[in-house]
Amino acid sequence: MLKASIIEGLKNGKGKSITCIDLRSISSAVADYFIICHGDSSTQVEGLKKAVYEKCLEENGEKPWHEEGVSNAEWILMDYVNIVVHIFHRETRSIYNLEQLWADAPVEEFENV
């Protein structure tokens, strides 16, 4: 399943505070899920993107339909159509606070061990 592959890729890249927001019950949502995490440096943010890309390609044969933010690595968005992955730099994540924006949706958090 694509969602599991994305989360596993983020774990492999040592993503921090991995969160999945289930948007399926929100009529105005643009996707079924937002998966959010952050890294502590631009290098780690880029590494997380690469880890997700490779894991999804390997396990599902899926590439993102669209990517944004790769050039500055402050907030990389990977659009897999029904799942949108948001990989933030720590400070940028706190500014946008997507979890609060979608606070009425169910949230699942994943520990990275």
C-alpha cells in the first residue's frame, strides 16, 4: 500500500514527528491523506524526499505526479494524487502548522525508532 511505503520511507530517512491526517471525511479536501514530517537540516529534508521516492518506486512502482520545493528544501511537497507528502524543515513546519489547519480530521502519529 502506498501510504505504508511513504511512512516507511520517512522512517528510513529518520523523519521527525511523522503524522498522517486522514482527510477522507472532509468534503473540501484535495487528497485522501496528508502525511507530514520534518527534518533538522536541508540535507535531511532532501534525504527524506529521496527515501520516500525510492521506497514508493520499489514497492509500488509509483512516482509522484508532482513535486514542489525541491530547490530550497524548506518544504518539499510530493503529490501522489490521493496522498500528499509534506516534508518540512523544522522551523518551517511550525510556521505553517498543517495539523492545526486540518484539526477536525483524524490524525495518526508514527514513532521513528
